[in-house]
Amino acid sequence: MEKIWAPWRVKYITRKRPFKCIFCQKPKEKRDKKNFIIQRTKTAFSMLNIFPYNTCHLLVAPYRHIKDLRGLRQSEL
């Protein structure tokens, strides 16, 4: 496999980052447009990737912080 080179990502990769989980922090900020959160439900939210490798790259995550997908409740699935 060839390496993917995307120079526009360098600023994002090399920036100083907070030690907070973005999937816990971003929904709490209540700045959905700025954080690219496009949908909220009672148990989860949908967020766009700022630097996607493919078009329509979407993340769906539960609000509850868990270490393994097998720990999701039925309502979160």
C-alpha cells in the first residue's frame, strides 16, 4: 500500500492537543455547527470528520464513554 499524503492535514496533526476525549468534550460544548455535529438523539450523536479520506465520512458515537462496542446498550445501537 502506498502512503497517503495529504499536506493540508499537517497543521491538524502537528497542533498542540488537549488531553480530553473529543467524543466526550465536543457534545458538551453545545456548539454543534462549529464542531460539525449534524444530528443528536437521546443516546448518541453524528459528527462529520474535519479531514475525511473519503467523501461522506460520518461518525456516530454514543454520549456514554465506553471502551468497547460490545458494551453498548440496545438503545445506543
